[in-house]
Amino acid sequence: LLTKVSKTTTTVATSPTTTTTLAIADTSGISLGMNVIEYGNADLQPQDYTYVESIISNTSVTLNRAVTNIANGDVIYFLATTLNLWKMVFKTLNF
């Protein structure tokens, strides 16, 4: 149900207020819409709902918002789930 991919950044570029582009040499396993987190980075936590907006294969990943405190060599985690809202609601209500 959960896909977790970890990748190391090589460079980071932040547009002033709109997006962040991470240079990642190997983008395999990363998909549009994946949630993006980095352990220890207060600006990139699950509750911030930062997600993959675009991918240039084996070059870079663009995030939906400007994120600070990401450095070259940081390990970034990309998360996705196959569990959709309807499945969660029905499971919670025991249908």
C-alpha cells in the first residue's frame, strides 16, 4: 500500500515563492503527486503536503512550493500510497 523512495540531491534551486527544483541523478521510482519529506527538516514534513509537481527524467524533480533548508547531498523521501480516500472511509466505517 505504501511506496517509499529515497534519493540524494545534487543541487537545489528555489524559486522565490513558488517552487523548489531538486537535481536528482536517478529519478526512477518517483511519480507525480508523491508526497516529499526530509527527516530533520522542519520545512519538509508530512503535514506540509509538499508533493512532486513535475519530473525531468534522471535530471530533476520540481516540488509544488518553495522549501528551505535543503542542501546538496541531502536524502529526500518520496511517498505514495495506493490507499485512496474511499478505501480509508469504508475501512474506518467497517463497510
